[in-house]
Amino acid sequence: MILPGKLYLSLPTVSTFGFTGLVGLAIAQPLFAQGEVQIASAAPRSVDRSIEEVVVTARRRDESAQDVPIALSVVNETALEATGSYNLGEIQRLVPSLQISNLNPRNTNINIRGLGSSVALTNDGFENGVGVYIDNVYYGRVGQSQFDLVDLSQVEVLRGPQGTLFGKNTTAGAISISSKAPSFEPEYSAEISAGEDGYLQARSSFSGPLVEDKVAYRLSLAHTERDGFIKNVHNGKDVNDYRNVTARAQLLILPADEVAIRLIGDYSRQDANSVATPLVRGFTTYDDGTPIPNNFQDRIDRVGYTPVSLNPFDHKVDLDSHFQADMASYGGSAQVDWDLGESTLTSISAYRWWDWNPANDGDRTGLNVFPQAFQENRQRQFSQEIRLASNSNELVDYVAGVYHLWQRNEGNGGSELGPDAPNWFLPDVPAAVGNAALNGFRAETFSVPETQSSALFGQLTWHLSDKVELSTGLRYTYEKKDGSYRQRHVGGTDPGTLPPDLAAAIAGIRQGFFPVTTFETSFSDSSVAGLASLSYALTPDVLVYGTYSWGGKSGGLNLTAIPDGVDPHVDPEKISNYEIGLKSQWFDGRLTVNSALYLTEIRDYQTAITEQLASTVAFRQYISNTGKVRSQGFETDVIYQFANLGQVYASVTYADVTYRDYANAQQAPENLNLGSIQDLTGEQLPGVPEVSYVAGFDYALPASIGHRDIEFYTSASYSHNSSYFTDVSNSRYSKQEDYGLLTARIGARSVDGRWDFSLWGKNLADEEYFQVLSPQAFGLITAVVGDPRVIGATLKTNF
């Protein structure tokens, strides 16, 4: 009998953070008085302390992670619970090669080894280079995954191109997230956590049989809320709060011994009064000392406005307009697995929705300059995958299949200017003209990219001997993209009611801010991705491998107000990757050491361009191809499990990710008087720390209270990043200095799992850091600040 998406709890090996809670030192003392706490003489019989293998599906079949010639990290259920990591932003703290930058859920960039997407404004006509999969379903927009992840079994982070089996847009890697499957044994779990800043989280899961040995269910629920940690002095409210609600229902149907059907439906909703971006500082001159015309200080001096604070860690803003980051993600999938004996046929069908409803105070001050700027999305996608994978075979293992994705992402945007806009933007224009042009003026946009992508893929693994294995694979993809974009003027003074010369002046000003434009565009292309990987088992516990892979990231559509002469079609990226690696275990599996050395080259790298329109104060942002980018470096993961004590682990990544040819890069704001472009050839890509590492430990000590067996346990992890830039121009004002975050937990639990109580802390050192630093051309720097220290407690129960 087979189960779809078979899931395993894993103890530490191959970059796996197990947090297993191991047995402490023994002191013989068999009997205790009622209520007396003593160290137990041995681990209770119900606790299994053996080292288990980590099972992954990186090659679309269940395999031991140590046998797979792919650099990967596995974060299992126990690690997720020990660190309170229930979303991708927190999971990245456990995987140094994973970087996630987040201005808001829609404007989220995921990179692995420094590659995946440019740190810049999101464009709906493009995809990320890191594929996110939840229960084998590809999520076409990153925002769909920016919710709490419920009832997880494990998260696999596959590093490097995965285009053969995971698809075209996995040129930097893939994140494969697996939830727990329904169980025929009745299960119930619940937990509640409370902490500072009004943090409250409740999670529960129910599973069991509906029809004995035929139908099982699983229902998973989660609710998380937190008060804001930033004060909006305009109305006295705390902002950057959020409320997340997630529900996931599953059915496992076994109509025959050879067939398993897994049905999943889920719904997630987030309501958030965010994102409030505190002011960091202003600068009035370019780096050579030349004054910046109409700089931020000039603008606020003209109206006598004083910012509430220029220290972002005062956690204060002054915003007079409504802002929010509300969204919903929901969908369903059906996975059918049919065991044919020598192979298994799998079908995965899924349909998903994502609704994004933002609002922003565009000027980030208490002035009524830019009261609204937003981009709503209604994203829909359907995917179908059918694959045939061999079961255990002595000579050749194979996977072959077909895949199709349809995706449509309607965008509705709007920008509105208020009564303070004329003085803010046009101090040298007569007030009558400026007011008529900008006060109450609005622009609306509408964009629709639609994608049809189909692929054929296959991979063979040749077992040439007991020690040598050769894997080869190809994927052919045909893709067609269509898109349309429209921007129009609405609101404000009607130029038709004004004298012709004044109407012409107003129309020119408005066109400089938000040009009226309409266009349609489309393209189609085909590509081939492939790999060749050779591995050699030096011993049963030591594997070395070498891999060459190539592929591409989809071309895109510039669905925005692009300047004249700019092609709305952007070419695909082309990727070549070389990697050698070591996977090893020592001392009966207690020590795991895995390393990888890699070189990745990307041609026609897709990145953001920002241009100032000549003789205006307006800017245009769009995507274009640069020359070449190179990512090279190494990764090492070490885990040591002490006999009857606990474990320690460390993981380090060195990433040298540089532009090899980028002579026409966007100029940094502090040097705009020198021209609109600069040469960034040889410079590190933004958003990429050169060195990242995580280190930690976990420890458990068995004890008894009366006749009850319990464990006291503790764990801690520290993640650190070296400095990096957060702006696409590598502006020195966007540099985030190196920083580290400390997470820890201490608690006690019953050995039978009936109860578990712990105290925990995130960012225990209360480190002050930025998620994003954004310098503006007129000398203002704003930021998305990192979360401050949060201390809380969690109570769990399982039956």
C-alpha cells in the first residue's frame, strides 16, 4: 500500500536541524517521593533515541537525503516547533543560503545563493527564480506563500538549479514544503502561545479515520495576531500589526491497496495595518557636495513640517492616510498515486486563488502629498502534473512526466495626489498651475499578464555499480505569455474647463507624473533544461558528487509605464551551474558533515531599472536584461549528536555574487548629479550577504515527578549575516551592517506527549536591524525595520 506524499519525521543528518531532545546523563535512583523531581536513571522506554535517516523527495521519490547528490537543507517538524518558525521569513534564519527580503507580501524576493530575483519593485509580468511548492503544488506568486504554514512535516530547501524536475523557474533553487498527511490512528494536538506586543497564536490539528482503513481526514487550524510595535503619532494607534487565519482540510482515500488519493483544501487570510516605514534620515547634498535641488529638507521647511523622528528605532511614524496589507490565498488540490508494481503513476491537479488588497501612504509623512498608492492583484492559476516514477530498481531509476501551468494575474492600481503635492513637487511652478495640475489628480492602472506553460521532463539514475551513480535529465518547456497595460487620468481639475494654454501646461505636468498609455504585448519561446550528475560512494557513509546543470528563467513582460523605446518584452535568463559536493557521516552517524562548492553563471540577468524622465520630477521603473552575473561560493553543514546529551550544529555559507558585466546600472541617489547610470561591474548584488551562518544546540534531560516521566529541555540558535545593500543601486545609504539574531527556548514536557510547556524568546539581544533601506532621489531614506525582541510562552497538548 502506498500513501501520497509520504512524510517522515527526521532526526539530524544532511543539514537537518532536528532539535530532538536527547537523553541526559544518568544517575541511578529508581524510586522517588510524590512530587520530588530527580534525574532519571535512563530514558523512559517510550522514547526512541536512535538516529533516523532523513527522507526527502528532491528527485520526486522517497530517498535518504545522504544518498541524493543535491545540496539541500531539511528543516523538520521538531525544528520548526523549537524555533517557532511558522513562515518562510523565520525559516530562512535556519538556512543561511536562503535570503528573503520583504517590503510587503507582494513585494517579496526570495533568493538562494544570492540568485532568484532582483531586489526591487515587483513586476507582475515576471516570475521568481526560486520555486515554492506546498504539497507538490507550485505557487506562481511569492505572495501566496507569505502566510503562517500549518501542521508541517518538513521543509526542504534545494540549492542550485532544479529545472529538470521542478520546472523552468527554479534556476536558483526550490523550496518544497510538506504538510502532515491524514492518519488512520486518531490524533489531536493543540497549542497556544502568548508573548509581548500582544502576540497570540493558537494552533490545533485533528486527524483520524472516517471509514476504517479506507478514508482518513486531517483538519488543521491556526490563528496568529500581534499588536503593532510602531506608533503612528497621527492617530495614536500602534501599526504594523497583523492577524492571520489559516485552515487546511485533507482527505486520504484508499479505494484499493494500489491506489491512494489525497485531497487538500485550504484557506488563509491576513489583515494587517502595515507596512509603515519609519524615516531614517535626510541628506541635502550629493556625495561631491553639490546641493540636491528640492531636497527633503527644502520640502518640509517650505511648509514648516517637522518629522516625528529620524531615528527608525524610536518606532514612530506620522502617517495621515489609510494603509493596509490585506490578502487571502485559497485553493484545492488532488493527488492520485497508483502503484503499478515496478513504478508509480502520480497525478497532481490544483487550482489556486490569491487576492491582494493593499493601501499605502505614498509620501510617508503627515503631509497630504501622496495619500494613496496601491496595486491590487487577483491571481488565478491551474496546474496539472502527471509523472511516472520507478520503484526500487537495481540498474536504472527513472522519472518522466508532463506538466502544464495556466496563470492569470489581474492588477488594478491607483495613485492619488493631495493638496500638499504642488508645493512638494513643483515649488517653481505658479501655485494656480500646480494646484490645478496635481491637487486631487489621480491615475488608475490596469494590467493583465497571462501565462500558458507546458513541459515534458525525464530523469534517469544509472546505478553503474554499488558505489557509482550517474544521473541525467532533460526538461523541454514551451511557454506563451500575453499581457496588456493601461494607465489613464481620473479626478482633479478637468483641463477642458480651463483656457487652452493653462490646459496644455496641466496636461504636460500630469503626463510627466503618470503618462497616459495603453499597449498589448505577447511572446512565446521554448527552452531546454538539463543536468548530468556523477556520484561516488567512497564508503557507505561518505559520498562525493559532481554536477553540471543548465536551464533558464522565463522571459517577462514589462507591464508598467515604460519609457519610449523600451521593449516591453524582456529576454529569458540563461543559467549554467557547476557543483561538487561531499555528504558524510562519521562515528556511527553521530557526526554529519556536508559541503558543496559551486559556480553559477547567468547571462541576460533580469534586474530593475529606474529612470528619471527628462525635465520632470517623475521616475519610471521597469525590468531589463543586464550582461552577466556570477555566483560562486561554498556551504558547509555540521551536526554532532552527543550520546545521551544532545546535539550541536552549525551551517555556514560564503556567497560571492557579483555583476560581471553591468556598465549601465541605475545610479545611486547620492550620485545622481553625475548621471543616471553607473558601472556596477564587479560589485556584489544587493540583498546578498557575503557570509551567513547559523549555529545552535539542543539538550534534554529526563526526570521523574512521582511516577510521571518528563523531560526538561532547552535549545538555542544564533543566525548571522554580514553586511549587504538593500537597494538595487547599491547606494551606500541602503547598506545594512552585519547583524545576528538569537532565538532560545526552555521548557518541560511529558514523555508521552500529553503536555509541553516552554518559555521562549526571539531576537533575544533586541538587535536593531533593517529588512529594507530605501534611499530616495530627493534625499530621504525610509526603512522597513526588523522585529524587536519578543518573549513569550507556549502550552501544547497531544493525544
